[in-house]
Amino acid sequence: MSFGSTLKLAREAQGLSTQELSLKTKIRGDYLRALEEGNTALLPERTFARSYLQRYARELGVDPAPLLTDFDRLLPASPEIAQSLQSQTVRNQVGRRGLALGPAALAGLASAAVVLGAAGYYLFNRPSAAPVPTAVVTPQEIPATTRALARTVRLTVSSVPPGARVFLDNRDLGKTPVKSFPVDARQNAVLRVEYSGRQTIDQTISLQTGRNLRARLLPTSQGKSSLADLNAPQQATPKPAAGTPAQSSASRNEQALKPATPAATPTAAVRVTFSAPSWTRITDKTGRLLFEGTPAAGTTKAFPAGVVIRTGNAGAVSVSVNGGAALAMGGSGRVVTRSF
């Protein structure tokens, strides 16, 4: 089994998403997905990629040694790096064992010591030169954009509907909700939020401070998608004019007498019951994400027919179709994917 498949199975068995592990390991989510897929073309330089693999494995409780061996087989070190590592090993061994010098070598070292001593005496006793002024750069002289890059701020993005893909300057941050993702502070950043079948939001935002944003993604035929800042101060609701109390009261009574319009609910042909916590992902037949998470024991969720259910503990998930008996998806602790 490859290092990528081992990492993915270990993550899904623990009911974790790449977004959650990105926050724990401080490694970008697209790098974690590239490691799981074995896609080295999307990874950074080999030294960093190998370090990310080791950190990811330890976070999942997996022995990194065989994974690193498989990584080195797939992406071997360049000859220059291998020669540098070999030279460093030789230097370390020499440093531990010490150097055995013969009489000729000792004589050469003694001559070099005499020459260096004479040179030091001359430099110490020669007339001192005028000091060279050193330029001092104050923080105010450093451009504001450079100072901003030294800081890290937190970005939170939610969406309606949830499960939208979030990109920041073409960097994949994962699917919503994205919670407290660490990013470099900067004045202008391009935020893109995508959801299949709905209008994409592509907007320049300021990241001088942390942001908490919510994207409302509308179908292409129902207006324009919008982005709201949940941390922005709310505007006060204007008070009604004091001259028409009777009209205001009548208007309120008229609204109260109107029957409420019932909300349309989809037909729940598939009912999913959790007897124990189990990470589960549910998508429809088009691949659209309907649910992903680890519900508590005793939770029941309903979905229309034609869903695909993937769970990390099949024995804890029972499914009932069209009112039939609820049957477990598989054995306890098994990773299972089934369509209903």
C-alpha cells in the first residue's frame, strides 16, 4: 500500500477531514490532499514535502518510517542533495573519531599558527580607520505591505448552502465551513467561493485583520450571490414614524392574520441512524455534498433517494429505505461506501 493510501485510510478511520488536520498540523489542505493522492506535482520542494509527510503521519498515529521509504522510492533525492548528505555524514564521523595527524601535518599546522599570529599582531597595532557609519532602518521606513506579511490573521468563511469550495489567491482552503484558517495578513486578497450550479463569488477583500465572512450562493437564475462580513457592526432598525400609531397597529394585526406559508420539505426516502459516533459523508447522485461530520449516538438524519453514503464505522450506521427495517451498513470499524 502506498504512503498516500495509508494516510487516507488512517484519517477516514478516525472520522477526520483534511480541513481539521490542516488546522492541527499547520499544513495547507491542498498539500494534505496531494500527499493522500500521491500527487507530487502539487507538493512543494522535496525537503518540505518529506517533512509534511512525516508530520502528517505522526498526527494520525502512523509510523512514518515505511511511508518515508515509499516516498523516497517515488521521489528520490537529487545527486547534489545525496552528495551533500554523504559529506555531512563523513564530517560527523570525523568529528566523533578525531583526526590522526602525522609529523608533517603537525609541522604545517605550527607554521600556519605562526603566520596567523603575526598577521593578528599587525592588525591589532595598526592605526585604526575611521568607523564606517551603519545605516539603521526604522520600522516606519519599511513598506506597510512588508510589515503586514510578517503577521498572521485568521479567516473564517461559511456559506449558504454549506459545502462550497473556498480559494484564497488560488490557494484551496477546503470546503465551508472554513474555521479560523491561518493566512498571511495583506491589504488585498482575492477570495473565490464556488458551488456547483450556483453563481461563483470572486471578490477582493482586505486581510489586515481577521475576517468572519458568509457567502450566500444563489442559483444562476435567482439574482447575484453576495458576501457578508459577520463582524461588521449591524445597522440599527429605524423606528416607525410617531404620527400613525393606528395604521401601524392595523398593519401588525393584518400581518398576524395572514396564514404562514409552509416550507417545502424534500421527500425523506432514506433515514440514517447512528448508534455510535462515526464519521460519515453523504452526497447525492450528482456528487453534491449533503452532509459530512461525526454525529452523536442516537442521531437520525433523513435524505431523498439516490444518495451515496461513506462511513468510517459501518457497524454504527443503520439505514432504512422507504420505511423499511433499518439495517447496519457493515461490520464494526469497517470503512464502507454504499448507494441507496
